[in-house]
Amino acid sequence: MSLGYNRPLYLLPFDHRQSYVTGMFHFTPPLTADQHDLVADSKQVIYDGFRQALREGVPAPHAGILVDEEFGASILRDAIDHDYVTALSIEKSGSDEFEFEYGTAFTLTAGLMNLLLVLDVYDIAEGRKE
């Protein structure tokens, strides 16, 4: 019996939120709409670099991204549309101890993630995805 993910995976993590906003930009939450857009734009630059690496030969089945939905929702949608490996951070940013971002709503979020996994498995079984 095979357990877990059994292929090489090179994951680009850019799911930082609290430390990224305060350390890199020196913003203090809550952010203005313009500040939010600036942070989201900076994450788009990172994602553009990921896509450039794929164009230059990094094997897509072994490359993936870990991004937050607060600043990277459009990135996640695009990555899913392009069949890239994606991971979504679910922990609450800026906490000293682990907490789920959405508290008891985590169950709903996990259920949606499981649905996406089932759809991926189905696409692999049908030969539409590796």
C-alpha cells in the first residue's frame, strides 16, 4: 500500500501575511484597499517568477505553490486553471500558537479542499491530468 504523495515536489511558499505586511511593507493592519492591492501585486510578481521557471524547464508536475487566499486568491484561481499543484495556507497569521484562520469554519474549508482533491483524482484517472 502506498501512502501519501510519492512524487518529487518543489513547493514555492509565499503564503506569508502578517510578517510580510509588517516586515516587508511596514504596514499596520487593518490595511487600506491600496495597501492590500500593493501586497497582492507583490505576490503576483512572485507567481510570475514561478510561471517563468516553468517556461524555462522546471517540470510542472513536480512544481507547486503555497499561497494565502487573502492576497493570493486570483493567483490560486489562475494556478488551478493551469493545473498547477496548489496548496492553501489555513492557519491564522500572526498567532503565537497554531489557530485555524476561520475557526470552526475550517471544516467547510477542508471539505471544499477535499472536493478539489477528488476532482483532481478524477481528472488523473480520466487521463486529463498527470
